[in-house]
Amino acid sequence: QQPVQSPQAVILREGEDAVINCSSSKALYSVHWYRQKHGEAPVFLMILLKGGEQKGHDKISASFNEKKQQSSLYLTASQLSYSGTYFCGTEGSGGSNYKLTFGKGTLLTVNP
Amino acid sequence: DAGVTQSPTHLIKTRGQQVTLRCSPKSGHDTVSWYQQALGQGPQFIFQYYEEEERQRGNFPDRFSGHQFPNYSSELNVNALLLGDSALYLCASSLVVGGGETQYFGPGTRLLVL
């Protein structure tokens, strides 16, 4: 089941904050966040594991509500380089790492 | 430390032809996953290879097949190409320890089927 991301798109001015949400209908073991710029590969940002462990980027934070199967990515004091499409990828409960199921993405545009 | 590499970067084929895409994983990684990304969509899981065997498969027809070599590199083969196979094909590598390991993506191969 594909996770649902919201919003679909957001436009910011440099320095503003943004929150991107990812919601799944199934029990999750982990949530992975990636940023993809046009014509490039997705770049790993953050992984959140069941039980609360987080690994990732210094300037980006995220939360994972295991009971609600929801994750949020927090981008603070946005920079021009934050522009791109953000994807959440979910791994089902059991932690097999066999596959990630990605949402449709959130397009973030940061303007000067 | 070399990241994930893929070849070729771009490919143009006609309907009915066959194509082979290649991937070398990040140094130290033993698992390779393949994804298809259509324009404006998130990546879709095709299959994953570990210890030279297909470990799990997504919802893709048998026209999509793969292989992993002893050096952990991998190939994705697509037979009888359809127009709908046009997409960016991404390879991701990881080191399987347990669940929740990070997958690192390569730059992708953009396939256009005419």
C-alpha cells in the first residue's frame, strides 16, 4: 500500500520552515526520507525506525508516530538548496528491508 | 569511496526489443534493489537481489528479470519492451544487517521506448 504524502507541493521563501507528512495504512517498521532534484537520483536524508531510533541529516529533523503510522519531515530555515521533490519510503513491520514503498512525493520550491 | 554506479545513463529502444541495465553497488554493500520511476511518480520496487538470488519481487511481469554476480554487481533485463516501460530505472544498494538499513541510489538509467 503506497503511503500518502501531503502537501503535494509547497513554495517557500528562503528562511521559512516547512513540514511534509507521510501516512501509511499498514504497520511500519521504518520510514525513509529522500530528496530528489530534477534529473538526479534520490539522496538519502533520514531514516526513522520503530522504537524511536533516528539516523540522518544534521539540519533536517523528523518524527515517527508508530501508533498512527505517520511520519513528518521538518525543514527549518530553508535554503535554496532544499528545493526538490521529497519522497518518503516505508518498510513494513518485520524489518526485512526487502523493499521500500514510496509515496508520490512533495515538490518543495524555495525562492530567494 | 565510490557510490552506486549505473550504466548506461540513457538508452533508446523500440517496442519489442530487449534491454540490459547494469549496476555496481556502493563499496561494502551486498544487496541490490531495482526500482522503476515514471515521470512525476515515486520509485516503484521491481526486485531485490542478495547472495545472487532474487529475494523479493514487486508487482512487475516476468518480462523483468535480473541477476547478481559474485562481486555483488547486478543486471536488470527487460524483454519485449512496451511503450509503458519508458522510465528512469534506479538501482539502490544496502548492507543487510537487519531491517531498516539505508538504501543508497545510483544516478539511474533513463530508458525511452519508441
